[in-house]
Amino acid sequence: MSRFLFILLLFIPLVAKSWTLSVVDSSDGTPLAAATLLMPNGTIAGLTDSRGRFDGTSASMPLTVRCMGYEEQYLAAPVDTVLLSPANFELSEIVVIPEERPVLKLRCYLREYTTAMYGGDTIQMAGEYAADYFLTEKKVKGFGKKVTPYIRAKKLRVRHKNAEGLDSIARPTEDEEFLSWISLCSINPTGQTVPDSILNGAVQSIQGKYGLFATTRAVGNKLETTCDILANHKDHHWSPLFFKLIGFTIDTSEMLMKTIHRVDENGKCGPNTLQMATYTMEMTIKSKFIKRALHTKDPVKTYSVFEVYPIEARYLTVKQAKELEWDYSDREIIVPQSAPELPANVKEMLSAPIK
């Protein structure tokens, strides 16, 4: 019996323990949604929800906590709370051509980090994109409403890892690119005058159908807004009917958007003062097509993080916008100073020689 207890005591420390982490702003304790928990190999271990919480296990340690607009922090062991310090970055005035033209062409640099897990296999996808948005605040005759990006150029890599020791970097196949949801990175085309109450420190909250949909607060001349898209969906889950009709079941359990705008001297902000945006999603994909492509019988669990950094804004006539809408001649991917340094594993993936 004593020998059994001795063996049991040796085994207990090896058992992964469940734990809950809260990620908050160090200056005022505000919960930070859409923070990413990265393992040393670059795999996304999870994302914080709208309450700034992450549920994981000690087996995931160590972790790096990253959140847009904040300094990243390294965790060697589980803790209850992580205090992230706001990053010191200057808000830039994006180059704008101020003419009475109804279409705003916003050139942006986009990043993607996606992790897909199924069985004992892991797929990591990383990418850099050059993209244009064509935005109109009001209905414009002859030009339809558009809020999602036109991808002009991309550099996309995928890393395969499995229990047998496979570790390879390649360009993703057409089936693997289905795991990328970069097209969902929309930008709100309308501007607003920020209420004095928010500029003076109040936090604005908007209630959704089933929970808190959005919170907005000002930090200096920065306006931070976090939206929980699934607050308008029952049980905080969304399975789009469109995909079910074509043989896919996509259960979305997290979909958060966070933006940082510069508030101008008149107390206004809009797409032309956007500094950065991030979109985080957690999905489980069930499809015989995906299972066949990835050679698995298991559902595919995915975590995705997308970042948007505007570079240049130009106001165009409808004619100019239509001419540039499908012009793919400018394929240069420019990294703005506002974008933080890429994680080491992503640098490795994007710089790896591909045959």
C-alpha cells in the first residue's frame, strides 16, 4: 500500500491542472478581450473572451500573452491574473487627400496567425497581406457598399507538425487556405463624434441581444472599442446556415473585434483615423471534405488572429474607385512602423525557403 501511495505522489505533479487566467490592463484593471496565448512553438493555445478570461491547462506552459496595443508578457507558470502594460506608440496621422470625394480608399497591411488542431496533428498558418478597402459613409450612387478587404498581395506559409515528428513549412494548399478567414476583417465605414463623457473617462457599453456587445473607452487621444459579435447569437455560438447547405458545420464559439482610433482635434474619429484593428476567432469545423483533405476523422479546432494596420487613405471619385477596385498592379507588402515585431516562429516560417 505504501509503495502504491509513493507512486501516486510521484504521478500527481505530472497531471495537467485546469486553470483560469484573467488578462487586464495594468493601469485601470480593464479586462482585455482578444488577447492571444502563444506556446513556445508558435501554436495558439487559446484566446481571451469578452471578459478577458482564458481557460487552459498547466500542460500549455510556458505561454506568451499578446494583445494589440499592449506590451507582451511571458508566463513560466500558471497565474490567476496577468497585468499588461499599454505599449508606448505614437498615433500616426494617415496620409489623406482631403477632397470632396465619396469613396475612401484605405491601403492596409494585414497579418494572420491561425492554428488548427485535429487528432495529434497541428497546422500553423501565418501570413502577411497588402489589402485595400473601399469605404463610403453614405449610400453612393453607382458604387455598392463594401467593408471587407481586397487582397492585392499575400505571403502565406503553413507549418505541419504531428506526433510522428513531421515538421515542415510549405505554401498552403487550396484546401488548407479554407482555414483562413481573412475576408471577414471588415472596417466600419462611418465616422463619429466622440461624446465628452467618454473623452472624460467614462466607459460606454452597448448591450446585444444576448449579452454585452461593445465597450468603448478613451485613453488620451486613443479610442479603444471591443465588440463581441456573438453577443447577438443565442448561447454565444454561431453556425452559419450557408455552410451547412454546402456540407460544412462551422461552430463559432468566439468572434471578437478590437479597434484603436486616433481622436482628432475636433473630437471625431472614423476609418481615416483608424490606427490598428484585431479580429480573433475560435471555431470547430466538421466537414467530410476538410477531413478528407487533412486525412483525419476528427473535428478541426481552429484559433485565428488577424491584425490590420492602415498605411494610407485617399478619397476618390466613383469613377476612380471603380478603376482601382480591380487593379492588382500594386503588389508590394509594406510593413508600417505601427506594426509590432513578428513573433520569432512566424519570422522563421515566412523566411523559410520554399521549393
